[in-house]
Amino acid sequence: MPDVLERDDGPVRILTLHRPQTRNALTAETMSELGLRLERTAADGHVRAVVLTGSGGAFSSGGDVRLLQAIAAMSEAELREVVYGAFQRPIRALRAMPQPVVAAVDGPALGAGCELALAADFRLASPQARFGEVWIRIGCIPALGGMYLLPRLIGLARATEMIMTGEPVGAEEAHRIGLVSRVVPQPALLDEAVALAHRLASGPPRALALAKAGLELAGGAGLAAALESALAAQLACFATADFQEGVRALGDKRPPRFTGQ
């Protein structure tokens, strides 16, 4: 069974993260697979809109713990391949593809999972959804576009709070601050997301693509530059003892004891 399921509903492509036994925790292989599917979708003239969701009552719980534990033994070249080559790949694809993307978020969207949701053009959430830039809890920073996208969505002050405290926000708070477009009862979530995608798919494709590209440029330097900067910062975090302590604490299910080393 692939980590990413794909099916079409007319002109709408539905991509589903499918590692339910881990609450859709993200590995380098999962993110590479998602990136490839998004890139192929972008080039498919029959697809007019995309829905991104997760299976098993979760969007994504974030990076797979085993991958985080393996980081200490990786060279800088290997880390760059993991971050840039695998984990940033679907983020770049989501923002660059001409089709509008709707994220249907049920349950946790944490860490890398949160940043996948942020990279969509629309976010619909169930009442059980939680959004969290939890990187700081393991002594690290967001490097998948969160520091570029989140302030644009909810403002710098609220984004700073989410990133620097690592505290997740629930669905209603996410709606209040503008992180999600609407909160939908869980049984109707995917149907609502697909209905929105069909509405978008019926619109003018060229104009929608130009609108998406124009909104991206309105951010100033752009996401590509932000991703490059965040990559360098995250590699610096990976080299700290605090990051290793954060990952150990995550695996041990205990609070981390950071020392500044």
C-alpha cells in the first residue's frame, strides 16, 4: 500500500496521506512520493483542482520519530537531501502548481504536517483538528515554509506565538485567527472540501493560476528564498545538543531538558 493514495473525482484529484498506524507521520519516502504526485498533478491538464487530506482521523502528526532519531548520524549532505530533496519538495510543488489546493484537516496537523496544510490555498477543518508548529519542542525551527506562510495567514504576532511556544491551536481558534476558512463536522469534511474543489475546478484555469502566482509574489522575496534561508537555520539546529535532547524526550514521552548546547 502506498503512503499516498490518489483518486480522481472528475476534474478534482484527491491525495490522501496514508500511514494511519502512525497518524500519518511523515518519512522522507512519504514526502518524496507526495512531491512526485503533486508534480505530476501540476502537469496534468485534466486536473483542475486538488484536495489534500489524511486517513484514519489525522492529517499528519509530523515527522516520523525514527527519522528524527536518525538525524544525528547524518552528514550535512544527507540532511540537505532529506530537508530540501524530500521534505521541502511537496511544499514547493503545492505553491508552484497552477491548480488551487484545498486541505481537509481532521485531527492533528503538527510540525511538517502543519506546514503541508499551510502550503494549501484553502484549509477546511473538522472540530477535532489541531494545528501546531511544534518544532521548538525538539529544539528546532520550521523549515517547510511555515515562517513565510504562517505570518501571512494570521499576522506576525500570532505566528510568533505559535512558532516560539510550539503550542497547537484547535479548530475554532484556527478559524477565529484566519488559519482555516471554515470548520465542518467531521463526517462532512471531505465532502465539503471536494465540493469547494469542484467549485474552483469550474472556474477559469488560467485566471486562477495567475491569481495564485500573483498572491505568491505579493509576499515579497517569495517562498523559494524563505525555504533556502530556513534550510540553513534548520541545519544549524540539527547540530545542537538541544535538538538531540528534544528528539530523545519525544521518544521517551517526557519534557525535554534544554541546556543551550
